[in-house]
Amino acid sequence: MAGLRPPPWIRQWCRRGPSVCVVGGSDFCVLDIVLVVDTSSSIREEQPPGVDNVELIKSFLDQLVSPPIDVGAYFDHVAMVTYEASARIQFDLTERTTLDSVMRGINAMPMPHGETNTPDGINLGLQVSRP
């Protein structure tokens, strides 16, 4: 998982895509990213010796939202929903206004427990993504 980053075409497509905004003469696009993360006890099942699936997930999410993602009130927004038996909003699209605060939120992800309720996680993620 180390070294995974969002592909550069995400920004390139966004700058040319249908949601392009023009501000001060330069084109840019604001991204709303909702992370929907399984925190049920099943993510610890069958992990190889010496591997911590929770740390792998956190590392992947840290890398996913690192630059070129530009978190800020007037820039990209990140939310995180976790789910096990039920889904919870860990932080919404307006709560974290710096990359550092998003990283802290990811690293504060709850420890795995409970059953897996993927539909609840996806449904709550969709609700969070809609204004």
C-alpha cells in the first residue's frame, strides 16, 4: 500500500471537466471527498502475521488525501464516515479545514468492533455528500 497516491489525472480531468470553476482568471475545481471506511471487527480477521489492517487503512487514507488534494474552506473538502453495525459521521465536509486536521481525524478512526453493515455506511456517505 505504501506509495499509493491519487493519480495526477484526477486534477487534470477536474480542471477540464464539467465542474470547472473560474476564479481570478485561473481554472480550478473544488473536490468534495467522502471517505466511507469499514471499522467492523472483520477488518482484523485473517490479517497476515505482522500486518495491522487498521494501520494499512489509515496509511492509505493519509496518502489518498495528501497533496495534490488542497484542503481548505474555499478549496477541497473531506468527510469521513465509518461503519460497523451502524454508520457514524466522524467529520463532515465543512468540519475539517486543513490537511492536518483531516489527517488527525483519520488517525483518530475508531478501533474495529461490531458486525459489518456496509449498506448503512454507503447510505450515510451518500447523505453526507449531498448539500
